[in-house]
Amino acid sequence: LIRQAKAEAEQSRVSVRNIRRDVLADIRELLKAKEIGEDDERRAHEDIQRITDRHIAKVDQLVVEKEKDLMED
């Protein structure tokens, strides 16, 4: 069960990173279309990275909690 929980956690991390990649691609397109400036693009990139890091940390925290829970049973 722990192995399965870790596999699910990795899949969740991959999903979060894929969403980040898609959003960054959209932002690059806006920059190319001159709808946003370079400062806005850089700020958005930093914000997205911060959000991504927060969600990945949450996934890691949940898998550690689940592992502890499974070890107690």
C-alpha cells in the first residue's frame, strides 16, 4: 500500500508540473503577442513556480502522513 501511495503521489507531482508547463506556454504566447510585458511574464513565472512548489510540498506532506498511518496499522 505504501508503494501504491508513493506512486500516486508521483503521478500527482507530474500532473502539477504538466499544468505549470501548460500555463507557462500560455504566458509565453501572450508575451509573443505583445499582450503582456517581460516584467509581467517574469512575475507570472515566479508566481506560478511558487504555487507549484506549494502544491508539490502538500503532496509530499500527504504521502508522509499516509505512510505513517499505514505503518501504524
